[in-house]
Amino acid sequence: MAPSPARVAASAVLLAGLLAAPAGAAAERTLHWRALEVEARLDASGDLHVAERQAMVFTGAWNGGERVFRVEPWQRLRLERVSRLDAGGAARPLAEGSLDAVDRFAWADARTLRWRSRAPRDPPFRATEIGYLLEYTVANVLVDQGEGRYRLAHDFAFADRPGPILEVRVRLALDPSWRADSGPVLTLVRRHLSPGQGAVLVVPLRWAGAEAAPAVGRAAPRGESPGRERASPPPAPFPAWLRLPLLLAMAASLILASAWVRRLGAARGLFDPLPDPAAVDETFLREYLLSHPPEVVGAAWDDVVSAPEVAAVLARMEAEGKLESRLDRGFLGLGQVLHLRLRVPRDSLRGHERRLVDGLFFDGDAVDSRRLRRHYRASGFDPASRVSDGVRQRARALAPPGPRRSAWPWLAAVGLLAAAALLGWAALARGEEPLGVVFPALAGMGLFLVAGFGAHAVGTGVTGHAWRALVAAGPLVLWAAGLGWLAWGGAGGWTVAAQATLWGAALLAVAATARTWLSPEAIAVRKRFAAARRHFAEELRRPEPRLQDAWIPYLLAFGLGPDLDRWLRVHGAASAVAGGAGGGMDPGTWSGGGGRFAGGGASGTWAALGSLSAAIPTPSSSSGSGSSGGSSSGGGGGGGW
């Protein structure tokens, strides 16, 4: 017996929301470190000699390990040896050479060291622990703070990695020439370091050698020496007679760029109105919408493959009998647990369906939301990445891109950017205020990012042109007003010229981005889809919408899940009492998904999507204390390949 369409839709959206968090690594491979043990020695010249023992635990088809070294411009790295540790802890040196052979190491780039642990023909690892010893020297790790005082701030772990380190032990020995309050040997112990966390050891040092302190590391930032005065005259302000022409020129440039973008879009029909709402009936929907898979429709509508498209795939697959689902209450009635079962052999699935199923059903043909959370807690999981390639390819065939856009605006923008850099350098060389040069440029680049977002929306959207244009042009207008304030406020002439040239580069880049890349055919398809979406949204405001449960996957693909949730809260109970009947196209076929669950729409099933989507954490490389940053040396990355 085929599952009801309401059951199909609601269970699909729940699972899509559960898996919608941004993702990390693929499910098939995991890697963590049982231990990281570091023996280090700081010699009299300020060089750090490191012996790094990594106990790596591989699961899946990894080729081997990887170490990315963080080396600052004033530092030098010298690799001494890479060894593999046997069961007794004895080190067996690896040979440098081609990574086609096991137990070889090579540099992938100037900072990335790799070694092979498994041949391609070998079976995947299964919680296999392999130990490695990396011996290397980093020169100039100290910061010279003057008067014989130095500072060591070194990250002995590597924050950028795919898995946790269960234990870090660091032992640092100091040459007798160096003195630390804590003694000649320092230790650091950390446990359960999540990805993104490092192990930074900060040590104030004093030079105690018989000879003069060596010139090591880099100097700490210092203020200007007292008593120094500027010998040159103050810089000349921006000429008063050029202030008004400058603003008029920027206004004219903005108007011309807007007219150019609008003319290019109008030539392809971008600003044509949507189809008449009265024309959007069941015949229209079946001809232009329902003849395509819902996930393809969603991707073609906005050129994005994300959680709504995943929900549409799951809803369609359950409607086709490939999946079945059941929703239970959680422990003590708190929360909800979604159970999912595969009803067909996975070998019968193809393309993005197979890739999505392989990610969901990681150890059999049945799974529930609790097991998914536990399985992906460390690595994260992005279902959209599983379906993206196949869905996007079909969406592009349905709504093909237009001819390639000319590159001349980008080339001109790059030229203006280079001219702005030269003018800024000239302003600094002539003694103009450094903050007056740097701060407006940074503020302007922040406004440019906002304008770029709006420009992308202009070039890809087929509705809402007014607000899209406002987001694109508004920051540029605000930036121009700031330039006028600089010019009238007595800022240096070279500074104002540099900022105005940078503004011109940003204007060209925004205009180039705002040009639509859609073909006339794609614009027509998107406008029909937009009209269908508008029709669905308007119907969901009615107590008895002229919709069918079989169309729910398309509502989900259009991102109308929250609208459906609101309809269920207001009208779901009445619909369930009436048997789900609605007026209009096909009576008796609409329940909105409320009949799928006990309590109907009042159960809040659709509203639970927000909390469920956050249930699977994705590790962040920027979180956690002790992560490597600009104030410390060392750190970098590690993992597998």
C-alpha cells in the first residue's frame, strides 16, 4: 500500500531539516588522534627543535597522513626526519619520494607534508592506529621585547584538522642561556581538543648568557621614539574647486552603470512581468511545473541546492515507495524521533538518490534521527552536497545560462584597484595621515561586500528588482557620501584621490556582477516557476487552499515549509475533522501534512525543523580556546588525504 502524500511530505521535511546544518567531512572517513606527544628544545640561538609523535587512528579509505606547517615570513622550517613507529615505539625512518609507494613522504606544497600509509588496493582502515614521528626545526620563534626580554608563544598542536586529539603532552627544555620563571623544563597537558583548538605554550624569557643577547625572532611593536618631529610641511588638502565636480562625477558614473545593467537585463526579458496570476491554474502547473522533478524545479528557480531541495528529494522518494518513515515522541514525550527505512535495494538507485541514501543509511537499511546525530556529531554531514551535482546539472539543462559575459569591466576594475593602491602609497609617502588612508579603504571594502551581495541578487533574480537594486546601489551611495565628507573635511588630496579611485573600481565590479548571466529561455522558465511559487504562497493564506497533497514536494522545493507550518497551526485541526477536504481544483486531496501526525497541525511538527537542523554539530576551525592565531607561532594543520 503506497504511503499517503501528507505522510511523504512531512517525514521528508523533518529529515531534511535534521540534516540541513553546514557540513564537514564525508561520512565514510574519520580520523582522530589518540595522543600527540611533543619533545621540544629551545637552543641558544632561538631555534626550536621539535620531535612530534602522532598516534593517528584512521577509519576509511585514507591514503595517509598530512601535516600543514604554519611558518611566518620571518621564520624558517627545516625538516629533519619522518619516521613510522612500530608497536614497541621504535622509529623506522621513511624515505622521501613518490607517494605511489607506502611509507614514502613528499611535500605537496611549500608548507604541506604528506606520507602514504595505505596502498590504493588495500582494504580501508577500520579504527587502525598508526604512529608517526616528525622531527623538524623552526628558526626565529621568539619575539624580542627589548632589554634582554623575549617571549615564546608557540602552538604545539595543529588546529586545522578533521578530528579531535584525545591527549596532548608537551615537554619543552630551555638552553641554559635562557631563563624562565617556571624553570628550565616546561610542560603542557591538554585533553580532548576539538577541531579548531590548539595547544599554545606562552613563556616569558630572559637572556642569561655570558655573551650579548642574540638577534633572534622579530621585534615587538614599539611607538615612535620621543623627541622626533615632522620636518616636512603638512600635506595639502583636497582642492576646494574639485569637491563638487568629484561628487557629480561619482553620481553620473552610478547612473550610467545602473542604466547599462538595466539595458542588458531588459534585452533578455529580465524585467518583464510574471505570468498573469489568473493564468496559474492546474493546467499551467502540470505543463510547466509538475512535469519536472520537484528538486530540479527548486534548483532551477533560484540556482541554489540546499535543504529545500533535499526535502523535495526525500518527499518524492517516499511517494514513489522507495522510502518509508515513522515519527515517534522522544524520551518522556520530549522532542520527536524520525525513523527511516529503505524499501528498495540501494543498487537500484542511481545518481543523487544513491549518493543521498549512502549518506543517510550508513550501516544498514534503517536509521533514526538519534543515530544520525551520534554518527555525525564529530564530522558533520551535508545532504545538499550529496544531491547537488546531479540536481544542478538537470536544472541547468532546464534553465540554461546565457552567453559568456565580457571581461572588460573586471579588467578595468583591476586597473583602477592598482591605481588606487599607487595613490594610497603616494599619500603615505607624502606624510598624509595613515589612518585617513587605511580606515576609509577598509570601511569602503565592507560596503563593497554588501553591494556585491546585492549585485549578485540583481543578476540572478527574476522578481523583486527594486529591493535588489537598492541593496546593490545603497552601499555605493553611502560610500560616495563618505568621500564627500573627506573632501570637505580637509583630508589630504592624495588620500581623497585614492579613495575615489577605489570607489570607481568597486562600482565597476558591482556593475559587472549585476549583469544577468541567465539566457532568455532561463529567465522565462524562472518567471513561470516564480509565478507558481507565488500562487502556492497565496493559496496557503486561505483556509481551504486549492492545492493537492501530491504537490507538497514542490512547496518544499520552493522553501514554503514555514508557510505550510503556519497553515497547519491555524487550519490543520479543522482540516483533519473535515477529512482534509479543501475547495477548488480537486476536493478531498489536501490536508497540508496535518493528518500525518497525531494532533494534526497543533503538534508543531513543522516548527520543530529549526531545532532539529541544529542537532548535528559541524566542527568549526575558528572555535575553542588555544587555537593558533597571529600572536603565536607554530600550529597549522594536520589530518589525512
